[in-house]
Amino acid sequence: MSEGTQIFSDHRSTNAEKLGFGDLKGRVAIISGATRGIGKECALALAREGCHIVVAAKTTEPTPGLPGTIYTVAQEIENLGVTALPVRMDVLDADSILDAVEQAASKFGRIDICINNASALWWQPIEDTPLKKYDLITQLNARGSFLLTKCCLPHMRKHNYGRVINMSPPIMTDYEAYKGVTAYNISKLGMSMVALGVAAEYSKDYNITGNCLWPATVIESQASINFSLGEKKTWRKATIIADATVAICCDPNKITGQTLIDDVYLLSRGLSTDDLKVYRYDPDFEPPRYLANHKPTQEGFGINRGDVKKLDDDMKKDNFEAAKVNAELKAKL
């Protein structure tokens, strides 16, 4: 598709005008894990603003639990009037990351936006975390984000423009926030430090910003479906993260070094609480902000997740812990 093809304006977010979208025509974004969920929604939202997209992910053939491929998403993006480059990239494989960035630079001659979205979930206590699992999530989450960012930075520096956005949480000082998710937080906070490091090293001299973005509650995605992450009415749609991502890229203040919560940031950019209703999974239910407190909790107790094959066992743990908490609460009354 040519750069001049008309973007379908009726596909834009209903909040686009309030958030000041629109200055991304001709930019190039590489997005890890872009075949579904948050990654795909970010890709489509950026494409609607004229941004060319590198669809970087592992899936080349759909499976029942993992619909969508780099090719199907690339076609959806090109239908919006921009160019898409589908690239098979495994964030566990350094050569795969290097190759993806080289293909992107060769195709477009630039890389402007790097979104580190690909991530592995592991919500389990320390003693229930095998070393192999610890190594896997830290390599995928922290190391993968570090390397993809590292490879993109020279291309951003060359054009004196860059936006690095990592889907990772604020750094917590309340030790209780680590309960049941220590290994996961180590890997995710590594992602956050990558973005903050970019802000420290590149913002002043190269117009390259680094920020983190984190949801206030569970986001509808294949992961939240496969892992049964609470009641669906407590979720929000992935479009809230996509709108926040585009808003960060278009932010007139060129914010950098921030660890942002999606709804708080969108409110700071001019949306009202009524504007946020469009992101609800259940139009009639306002979801509680479980993750804004940086704890994967529901009704005051932890959610154990890690292996889809052991989902039934994890959910039994959830029910046991819920009963224990409720008993303790009743005893205090």
C-alpha cells in the first residue's frame, strides 16, 4: 500500500480527537507479540494514524488456543492503507531479534517506535517457581525487551526520533506487592528498567523517549481467556492500552521516564471518566482497578497462574485462599 492511501477514519478510536492523535504518518513501529491481544490492537491503532508496522511475533500458523498470525495481522494493517512487514521473531532467540530489526531497517529505512509487548505470565510463589521457569520468564520478558530496544536505538538515534514503550509496571516499594509474584515481578520490572534507561540515556540529546505502560485491571486477551483471569466483567478491552500507546507517541510534552497506568494517563490527557466507559468489557460494569495496585488480586486474595495445563489446580488454590481469607475476615467481626 502507498503512503498516500486514505486511512479509514471511521475505524479510529472514539477518543482520538480528545487525545490528540494524528502526527505519526510515515513513522515505523516494531511491535513484539503483535499477532493478538494488546500487541495487535496497538498495531492497528498506530496504523490508523498512518504508521507503518513491523508485525514481529512467533505465530505463522494459527492454532485453536492461539488465533491470528503475523500474516493475517499484516493484511488487516495493510487494509488500513499503510505498509506492514510480517516478521517471525522469537524474543527468546537473539538472532531472531537481530534479524527482525535488520529486515525492518532494510524495508523502511528507519525505525521510530519500539513497543515491547511480548511477555510471559507467571503468578506463583517463590517455592513454586522452578529455576527453568524463572530463567524462561526473565529471558523472555527482561532480556528480550532489552535486546529489541538495544537493536532499535541506533536507527532512532540516526533520525533523532524514537519512542520506546514497554508494557510493564511501575517499580513498587511496598514489599507486600511481591507476594506470590516475585519471579514475575523481577522479569517485568526488568522491562521497566529498560524503558527508564532509555529515558536517562537518550531523551536529552536524541529525542528518544522511554516509558512504561501498565493496565489498571486485567485486559481482554488470549492470555486472560486461556488463564481464566477472573470474571470477564472485571476486564477492560485492549483498546485502552492501544489508545494510551498512541497518545504517548503523540504526547506534545514528549513525556519520558514515566511508569504510567493506562486510565490515569488517559485522564491526564483530557478524557473524562465517562470517556473511559468505552473500554469496559461489560458496558454496564465498571471494573475494579486490581492491577493498579500492582498486585494480581481479586477480592483481596491472590490469583495463582503459570501453566495452562495446570489451570484447574491453580484455580483450586484460588478457591482455597479465598475461603481462608473470608474465614479470617469473619473471625475478626
